[in-house]
Amino acid sequence: MSFAVGQVAKLAGITIRTLHHYDEIGLLTPGERTPAGYRRYTDADLARLQQILLYRELGFPLDEIAAILDQDATDDLTHLRRQHDLLTRKAEHLNQLIAAVERAMQAGATGIPLTPAERLQAFGDFRPEDHDPEVQRRWGNTPQYAESRHRVATYTTHDWLQIRAEADAITADLAAALRTGRPADGPHAMDLAERHRGHITRWFYTCTPDLHRRLGDLYVDDPRFTARYDTHTPGLAAYLRHAIHANARRTT
């Protein structure tokens, strides 16, 4: 069984002109011709065309493809194994590029205009953009979200480093208070909770005592937040929530 050039072009998703060119340069010469001289492609021709197209997809120039396919003792299975390996590597590279583009898109959505090096310096391995879809879902329609987006869009690397240093200091002082047995509803712990609320208000949005109380609940109800605080000292998330609630009662 053989196929006309138009049928092959349609099957392969290429143009008739491409098939004519492959014939002209000796890359794919049809195995049969009609009495009128028309090209007819056999099953073996179609198998070779498949190899050609796969190597083209991998970026090989036509002269190299011809040399590869014309090597002695190279069967179809050997070509397919080689192409599978090359395509797998290409897929891995493309997946890395796709992930990088998606990270850049997400970073743009957060409104944090830092270069990758600056972001690494400011956040370490924490990636704010990973949480942005959830943040938008939970608080996207609130004035606090709009205020925070507007403010963080203006921050420099220095600002983020200062934010991180202040937050780390508050966390360290809270952990020290817990370890030394300071009661969560005592004046010292409540003062630390107020520092925590003031830090949010200063850098992100106006954090009222009631909103702060809800954040404190989130630190315990959401295991991700709990793990973040309890990594410093076991029980720190619950301790902070208790201190926040006590401070909210004192403030209101």
C-alpha cells in the first residue's frame, strides 16, 4: 500500500512543499512513483518521515538528520530510544521554563516589584506568590487587602529586610516569653501581642483588635501557620493566640 503526497502531507501535518523539499535534498525519497511520475510513499517512507519529524522537533538540522538516519545498523527502535531520551530532557527543560514563567506571573500578581535576587534576600525560601490565590479568595474583597496591595507595591528590598527583621524579633521575644513561663494573658505577653498588631498596621493594613483576634485564631486553626510558629518553640502559635485575645480584651 502506498500514499499520494497530499495524503502524506495531511497525515503528517506538514505541507506538500515540505515533502517535495525533502525529496529534492535526498532526505525522504518516495519509494514508488506512478507511470505519470507522481510520488507514492510506502509504509517504510512513512516510518522514516516520522523519524525526520521527531528529530526536527528536537531541533536537529536537516543535514544532521540525514546523517543520523543513514547510519548503518541503526534500527527504528534505536532511533526511538534516542528520541525518547532527548524528548524527555526537552520536556523537563520546558517544565522548568513553564514553572519559572508561572512564578514570575504570580510574583507580579502579588505586587511585590523585586528581582529574583532581591526576593531571595528578603524572603529566603518563602514565596509569597504561592499563597496569593488563597489570600485573594479569603480577603480579596476587603479594604485591608486593597490597602496591603497598594502599600507593598512601593516597598524596596531594604523595606522587606526591615519587615523581616521586625517580625523575627517579635517571634523571638514571644518564644522567649513562652519558654520562661510568662503567662499568655499577662502584661508582658499582651505587650508583645500589641507589638505584633502594630507591626501589621505599620507595614500592611490597619489591624483592629477584632481583626487581630481573628488572625490569632487562624494561627491555630490553620496547620500551616501553626507549624510556622511552632517550629521556633512548640506551642507558640497557641500562646500567641491567647496573648492576642487577652490584648484585644484589654484594648477594647
